[in-house]
Amino acid sequence: MALNANALMDTTYFFQMNDDDSSISDPEQKNRLEDLINAVSTVFERFCNRTLKARDFTYDTEDQDYDPNYLHYAVFDGPKNHTFWFPTYPVNSLTSFYVSGVEISAAAADDYDASNGYILYGKQGKLIYSQGFDFGYLRNVKVAWNGGYTDDHVEMANLKYQCFQAIRQYINAPSNALLESERIGNYSYKIVSTQFQQELRGFAPQVFENLMTYRKVAIG
């Protein structure tokens, strides 16, 4: 087994965080853990409605980074008005941007209405193009770009840790993450309600709370 392109961490990170350096060289444990990392990373992406780890997206079939499974991250229907939202953020780089077959260049830094091109707000994953996108045309906007969190982003450090926490919960976690209260004398315990567990979508409360920060939600 190998780590997928969207894997938020590697096995070395997990074993070191779990104070289990001796397992790094165990092929069986490494393969089992890689399966879990791939699965949890994909679950995180589905929950957040976007890719999280940075990667290249392109519409060019001749490009080595072309992936038909992610073509919906590179080819779009023209949006209404002047604002284009990327499927994930931040936008780390933009190689080319086409509208109806015409390549659009970046506008000058002080051209706030983007009258001569587009203005990119990379952190928000937003692009403004005042000429408009020929709204109503299907798949007429093509973008080659890199988006998502790299190891240089503080957000990636948090995502790695949340991935570690989720995996540790799934395997040999020493405590019950869903424990609400317990009493020592005549021992008893109480876990969170079934309804609340459903709202957590299988995550521990801490993981769920932290992931909400990265979730892309469409309004309206």
C-alpha cells in the first residue's frame, strides 16, 4: 500500500506523535497505517467539501498532472456576474486562466476593478474579472492552478494533528472520546447522546470542532 496524493500525513509522523518509533520499520504496521491515513484523509475532504492538501489541477491532457477524476477542479461553467470561486483554497499559484477560449492575464496590482484582467485573492480562493465569464456557457472556463494547504501553512500542521487524533481514536485510543461524565464511587459513566454522536459524523468532538474551520459551506 502507498499513501494517496491527498494523504494529510505520513506514517513517520504518526509513530513519532504516538511515541512508537520502533514501529516505523515494521512493514505490516506501516501498510495498515497507510490504509488508515488514506481513509481518514478522504473522509476529512468529504466532510470539508473540498481537497485539503495542496496539489496541481489542470485541464491539459498532455500535462503530467492531468487527472480526469479532478477535471471538475479545472473546467467550469461560466459563473454569473464577475466573481469566480475556486473549489478549494488557498490558491498558491495560477498558471493559466481561459474564458471561452481566450486567455486572461493578471490585472495590475492597483487595478481594483480588474478592467484589464483578473485580480486574484489567493487566501480566499476568489478571483474577480470585471469583463464577466459569458454566463450561461457550459464548461467555458478553464484553469490550471495549484490549490490547498502545503507544509508551509500553519493550517496543515493542525490538519495533520487532527488526522492523527482521528486515527488514534479508531485504533487503540486509551480513552473514550465520547465520554461525557463518569463517577468513581460505585463506578458509572455516561456517553454523549446518540443524536449528538450523529451530528459529530463519527468524529471525536475535538476533531469535529477543529474540522469545521476548514469546511466549505455554500450559502444561498
